[in-house]
Amino acid sequence: MSPQKGSPQMLKITLTRSPIGTPRSHRILLRGLGLRRIRHTVVRPDTAQVKGLIHKLSYMVSVEKAQ
């Protein structure tokens, strides 16, 4: 099954660790993704920008493909 042209793949991003004690810049990045509290899940497109945020926050979030 190949992805349809024009519709990007989606990622399900879940905050798994508390941002307390993390650098302020990481907390700002979490807000940019729309994550507010532990176990909060958002769906975002699979773009280079989102992947960069996920890479920087990899110790705090879990990621899976959205259906």
C-alpha cells in the first residue's frame, strides 16, 4: 500500500515524560508540537520539521504511525 499523492503520512506523538527539569527550549518545542501534559497525544504530519522536533525530544516522547 503506497501513500496517496498529496496526503502526507501522519504520526501519533505522545508525551511520556514530564518536562519539569528539562531545558526551557525543550518545553517551548513541546508547546510547538501541541503537547501539554503526560500521556497527551497529538497527530502531526510526517514532515522534516516535525521529525526534527521529535529527534530533539526523543527522550520525552513516543511516536507511532497514525492510521
